[in-house]
Amino acid sequence: MTWAEQGARTAVRCTDCGGTAVRSVGQFLHGGRELRWDAERRCPSCGAASREHAGPEAAPADVREALLTAHGPARLRLAEPLDDPVAALRVLREGVPLTKARELLAELRESGLSGTAVEMAYWQVRLGERGVATEVEEGFGRAYRYVGPPELRELTSGGGPDGRRVRTAGEFAAWAGERTAAEWAEPFTFVVDLAGALRLAPRRSEHVACAGGELVLGAGEVGFRRSGGDGRGAREAREAREAREVETVSNLSTGYCPDVRSWTAVAAALDRVGLPHPGGFTHAVVFRRCPECGRCGIVREEHYVCVFCDADLPGHWNVDEVPLP
């Protein structure tokens, strides 16, 4: 891949007339190797139009969010074993501290980097110039942005995710070894980040804190039970007794309100850790936003009627959708 572009449209308030304007954002590779972004807004009511920016620096968070929620994330994976990690490190450390570049390199070697499709195409080009062969994969599902109370998200400003990132069986075992009997007695808060990794936190943690305010591929609650099993020796028997599997799992997160289709991303994250699971949400929550009053609620027993104003609710997930003029 030597060229790519991606765009999205969102509804915003017009600063001239107060009506609803359309904001179009885009990200593209200029000249096949320079990452750029731009944004413009037009109001169909008053005709006001303005171009916000067109530059080579990294796209701001709201532009990336619009692209990721519209198209989902892409991942950059190694196409063959990395013979020269130093070459890759020299590319990845451009504009970031060496420690961060090393983290990116480790992620590239383990599960791949994640971001917008254009960002991944950019890194593919730059790494290819250093002889590092990679491939870009898409189709990992929708990305969900936080839609809960703003004050809760503000609590995460300036800090990293509270959720422990669990990507391997070893990392899960280390996290599990720190849990108390009281913690195991109830489900845990979880999110699946854009890299497809599971993040776990105590049940009463806010999902937005667990994710550090970032976009997620899935969110909900997960409960575990001991797997059991017979080992041949004392060590194997002890490991079998301590092994865990998923007993209950849901998409219950009023902060992100993920669709039931987020199960695909949740299952992939659990499989990656090696955790047996039921094969679907044991408690699937159907979130909908009312097109009349704008409030978000839960559909119960397939009764698609707003509990706040009795208006009909759509059959498709629409929590983060804003009608465009």
C-alpha cells in the first residue's frame, strides 16, 4: 500500500446561526508517504463555510475519533519475521521518546500496531523503506467512543487507563494472582482497546476510567470461575485448580453503550488470552437512543419503545449517531 485516504462526516453546531452544520474530516497520504489531515464545515441553513486546517502534523483527537468510529481501526502486522529490529526502531522513534518507540516495537512484534487505516498505511510505507515488510488488516469491528456523563470522562484527563492490560495467558495469571476472594465473588469491569487487548478493573470502576477515556472495541462486565481439571502431578494439579474460565460476560456499559455485535471483538480478546468462554454474551444488552427525546436507554424484551417519551426506537444500534442535515 503506497496511498490511502479516509473521510468521515459528523454533525456540529454552526457558530454563525446556531443550526446544525456538517463537519467533514479527512486523513490522507500526500505524495505517497506524508501523513496529513484536513477538516471543513458547511452549514446548509445559513451557507456558512470554513476550512479548519490542512497540515502534516498528527491529526487531533476529535478527527481520529470521527474516522475510527466511522470505519473502525486497522492493524499493522509484520508480514515476516523481523530480522533487523533496529531498523524498525529507527522509524518508530521519529517524534516520540525512545521508551515509547520501544513499546511500539514490542507491540508491532506481538500483536501489531493499531490506528486509522491511513496511519497504518503511513507506517507501512516508512517501515518498507527500511526493509521491514508489513501488512495492513481491517475489519475488526466498530470503535465506540464514550457517550456517558462528561464529568466522568474529565476524571481521566492526564492519566492512563486504570484497567490492567491483559494480552497473554501469563499476564492474566499475574493479574489473577493479585485478586482477592472478595473480588472473585463478583464480575469485573472490562474493555477491549483498539489494539484488541483486554483491560480489566474492579467491578465498580467506570468503563471510561478502565479505558483511560479512549475509544474501545467492546466494554461490559465479566465474571470468572475456576476451570478445575485433573493434573498428573502436584504442580499440574495446582495449576488446574487455579485456572479460570469465563462464566458470565455482558456488554453492560452505560458509558460506551456498545452494540451486541461487539461480541466479535470481546471473543477475540478472550481467545487471545486463552480464556474459555460461553461463545456469546450471557447477558446481551440492547442500547438505543430515542430519535425524539435524544435520551439513551435499554430495550427490554424486544419492546422498542422509549421508556422516557414512548416514541418508537429504531431496530439498529444508533447510540452515537447524529442525524446529518
